[in-house]
Amino acid sequence: MKIREATENDFENIWPIFHEIVSAGETYAYSQDTTKDQALNIWLKAPSKTFVIVDNGNILGTYYIKTNQAGPGSHVCNCGYMVSAQARGKGLATLMCEHSQEVAKELGYKAMQFNFVASTNEGAVRLWAKLGFETVGTLPKAFNHPSKGYVNALVMYKWL
Amino acid sequence: MKIREATENDFENIWPIFHEIVSAGETYAYSQDTTKDQALNIWLKAPSKTFVIVDNGNILGTYYIKTNQAGPGSHVCNCGYMVSAQARGKGLATLMCEHSQEVAKELGYKAMQFNFVASTNEGAVRLWAKLGFETVGTLPKAFNHPSKGYVNALVMYKWL
């Protein structure tokens, strides 16, 4: 298991993971219809850096890191993590989140913020809490879940 | 006093307001060095709509409205408001915020969120509270104020 920076060539193997997760509409604030081109921009081009977690040459997960707010907010970064369906429950999100905190510090960031964690995504909420993220905000009915309707979204934050 | 949709021709008169506020670095999450071209994109091109408040042909303030999060978050909008220094204290922010809530409903939004209100911007915090916005999050030391250092930023939210 190895985490390395992603190249544009990796996108063919990132896209199936992205598409599966985003088209479900249960966790990420991207349109369920996000196209492959849009995903390339969102996940690989717009962020500061993108990483993949690889086992035997297979990409099992990926994350990005970017500045969350410009100017007076630019010391706080934002990350997003995705794990392929067949690789869940093996601690890959933990590995990537810990890795991302080290990368964040190397890049000079002082804190990390998750802006929009669906409260129904209980596994993620529990994991981020375990990794030191505090729920600093609750956005009432801000997440339109495909089966559960309007549910709260959480803002989670960690000073690094 | 009239609020109307902005055109690109208005930008020459919006820019001095934007530049004065953003270069001070005390309230908005834009780089203090934001250029005129970047400002045009941020304030007029990227948002769904931009408005100006005009008195006797003079632009005294401006606001934008845009979708805050895509996909499952796209029923929540975000706005930003700016009033020129010489027109402050006359209730223009109130007029624009009330106007923006009507526009938001016309555009089909169900809620409005301010993502990053500097806690030191006490006048704004008080005004948004008076207009029905609830502080739903506090981001610890997320705002790097030019004279006060790292201060909290607030997330404020209103279901429309």
C-alpha cells in the first residue's frame, strides 16, 4: 500500500471511483450528473495537489488538497477523500487523512476544514472525529439526500 | 434609491468599492492583492446574478448571489454585499440583504448561507442576526485579520 501524487494519466482509474460515489449523490456536493471532463477539473486540476493510494499497481482510493478560502482564509485547507467500493473497511480513508494532514503542514497550512459532511454519512463523521476533527458547525437541512430528503450537513475542523 | 441587476458596464464603478474593501483584508476571503480582472470574474462573472444599489445614477453598493454547493447542496445560495465607504450607516446593506432574499426565492433557493463572516466584523454579524440569520458554525482562528491576527469566522444561515 502506497500513497503517491496523482498524474493526469491516473484519471482513467480515478474516474470509476469518482463516478460511482458522486452519481449516488449521498456524500459529495457535486452534481450526480458530473461528467468525466468536469471530474478531471474538480479532482485533479483545481486542487493544489491530488494523491492516490495504490496496492499492487491498483488505485484503490484518492484524495485532493486545496486552499479552502482565499486571502484571510488561506491558512486553512480543504480535502476530499474517496475509496473504491471494493476497498472499503480496510482503513484506507484513515491512511489518506493522516497523510493529508502531513502534506497540509508541509504546504504551510495551519488547519483543515471539511465544509459539507452529510450528517447521514455516519461512518465518515465518526472517522473524522476519531482523527481529531471537531464538528464546529451544523447546517440545517443543507444536504438534499436522494432517499432521506433534506438532512443536516456538518462543518468539521482541525487545527494542525 | 433603486436596486437593479448589474451589467459589465457597471464594473468601472463597482471596482473602487470592491478594491477598497478587499485591499483592507478585514472582511472578505479574497486576496488583498486581487486584481481588477480577477474581481470582475469573482463579482460579476462567476455568480448567478449581481446587483447594484443606485442613487441618482451613483452606484453605492453591490451584491452577488450564487449557488453555495453543487448537487445535494444546490438549494442553498450564498451572497456577498459591499457598500461604498461614503454610503455606510444608511441601511443599504439591509436593503440589499432583504432584496437578495426575495431574489433567492424567485431563483428557487430554499436557504441562504454566509460561509465566512469574520467575527471581528461585529456590525455585519449583528445585522445578519437582525435579518434572521443564525450563527450555525464557528470556525476557530480561520480568519487571519491584518491587525488582530487569527480570529474566528462564523457560518451564518437562514432558511427562507
